[in-house]
Amino acid sequence: MLSTCHGDQFQNTGKTDRKGNTITKPKMILDYNNTKQGIDVSDQLSSYYNPQRKSLVWYKKVAMELLFGITVVNSMIIFNKQVNKKLTLLSFTESLSRSILCTEVTDKSESVNIQKNISTHFLEQFDRQNGKIQRKRCHAPKKKSQSY
């Protein structure tokens, strides 16, 4: 291994082999292993909810990994430290998605009744009567000339 900031020093690992001899490793290996742990955890967390598809080109995969993988994990770690609240990656991603979209997912029964404009068509759900769905014709006036 080559390193620009390490020499050829060996350092005691604090472990012993079967014969009782102390195990020493190069200092650069120990420094690498100590700093790599945080990156491995970040990679592990970002792999749980991976948005990548097999059909994407490699540079799109890299951009998606940077945007949705590493960025979301890093922002979750910062959020958990500042708020002193432990959110899981899934719940953090869901709340992040909701805040980006600025909407809450609502149930059909809780949806607000929208006043219908007579020139537009809306889907309606009718109640069942005698086991059959009651169907009605659309009463919205048709435009005489439609061009697309």
C-alpha cells in the first residue's frame, strides 16, 4: 500500500494471536479501518431503500445514488443529532417526501368536496343497491368543437 501521509510505522492492535504474541499492523491500515467504518454504515443505510433501476445508464445511477442514497442518509443523521429524536430511515424518507411535495396523503372519505365545474368531468363512486352498482350518464355539456 502507498500513502502520502503515513510512514512505515507499525502499531499494536491490542489483540493477540493463538500463541499469545501481540498483533501489530501498519498504522495506515489501522487508520483506514477506523475511518472506513462510518462510510460502510452510510452505504449500508442507503442500500435499504434503493431507487435505482437496472435499465438506467451508469451516470444516471451515480446521480440517483448521490441524490437519494447518500444525501438522504446524511440529512437523516444531521436531523437526528439536532432534534435528539431517532427516526428510522423509512420514516425520515417518508416525511422528507411529504415536505418536498407539500401535501399530505388523505383518505377518500376525508377528501374535501370540490365544487364541480360544469364544463369538466369528475369520477364519482356510486353506492351499491341490491348488489349492483348504480350507473348514471354524464350530464356535463359536450363542447361542439374540440381540437387537440
